[in-house]
Amino acid sequence: MATTTHREIRIDRSLCMGSGQCCWYAPNTFGQDDETIAIVIDPAGDPDDAIEAAADGCPTQAISIVANGAR
């Protein structure tokens, strides 16, 4: 039986400055709300490496990816 690790993408709204870098790296995963703060629109919208690049490329490090265990 294969194991799959599920993840949660978190955005710290107090840190997000609305640069839009996450939307550039992973446009199917991230968007921006009316205040130009990052939001997750689809946690599985882009490949894992694109989502990780978005988190790594965030200028304020407002995005974190948390593993939720294995299934």
C-alpha cells in the first residue's frame, strides 16, 4: 500500500504584502483577495515544485507548507 502525505498551505495574512509572487509561481494554487492579500484557491492546482517555489519566493515568507501526516 502506498503512502501519501497530505499538506496544508498556510498564509500569514499579517505578513503578506501582496507582491503577487505566489500567483506568478503557482497561478492555479494562489490568488489575491480584495485587499491584495494572498489566498489559496486550489491546494492541488499546481505541481508540488511550483507550490514550493511560491512559498520559497515569498518576499515576506508569509506562506508555509505543513505536512498533515500519511495515509
